[in-house]
Amino acid sequence: MAEAIAFYTLAVLILGLGVAVVTTPKTVHSVLFLVLNFLCVAILYVVLRAEFLAVIQVLVYAGGIVVLYLFVVMLVNLKRAPEAHEDPRRLARLGLGLSGAVLLELAGIVVYSYGRAAPSSAPAAPVEGIVGNTEELGWLLYTDYLIPFEVASVLLLVAMVGAIVLARRES
């Protein structure tokens, strides 16, 4: 009963803080609401007995990603008017073609994933040698959820390249 109350209380807090992140007019306040949201998700992981995920949530998201957001907020001048001209070096058609290719690749992955045999409803036999939450999570990430793991890696790489491009302004 206490776990259910904690779960629903945290769920309401997470949803409320998520709404505050996107509705707050000040960017720094939005980032602070995001930190609180990440911390509530970490507490939710503790309630669900996934302590390793809670620690990773605090270290990676509440620590690293939010610091990156704050750097981007401080680097980008939000009060500056948007540029009136279009960059002649911009390759819009190439970008559109590459994004279409990535979309087709993702569609192929989805079709292939649904085309495979559906897993049986019986629980899978545990793999020998896996002891604990961390080992099971690692096993699942690199076997059953390899494609989403790699997609997340590519998204983080694109975010890093975008941050570098924003930081390296040429006047």
C-alpha cells in the first residue's frame, strides 16, 4: 500500500514538473524544473528497487545532461533577433535526403522487428551467471534492446555535434 502511494505521488510530481518544464517562460527555471523531474524519476527507481538505475539517473541526467543544457542556454543568446538571411553554405536538399534515408532505415527496423516471431508469454529462463540488477540490465541492453541502445547513442552523438557547432560561431 505504501509503495502504491509513493508511486502515484511521484507520478503526479513527475508529470507536474514536466508541464512546468515546457510552460515556464524563463529558460533557467525550466532547467531547474528538469533537474527536479530527473531527481523524482531517480526516487521512483529506488521505489521500484532499481538502485543502479537511480544512481545512473542522478549521475548522467541530473548531473551531466543538465550541465550541458545550462551551457547551451548560456552560450546561445536568446535575446538576439533571428538572422534575416539564409546561409549560402546550407545544404537543405542533402539534409532532406539524409533525413529521409534515416526515416526509411528506422521503418525497416520496425518492420523487421514486428516480422520476427513474437516472444512467448512464458518467462524466459534466466541466463546462468547473471546475479543482480546491474548484470541483468547489461544483458538486456546488449541483447534484446541493442537497436534502441544504438539509436540513443546516435542521438547523443548528434546532440554533441550540435553543441559543438553552436559553440563554434564564426563571425
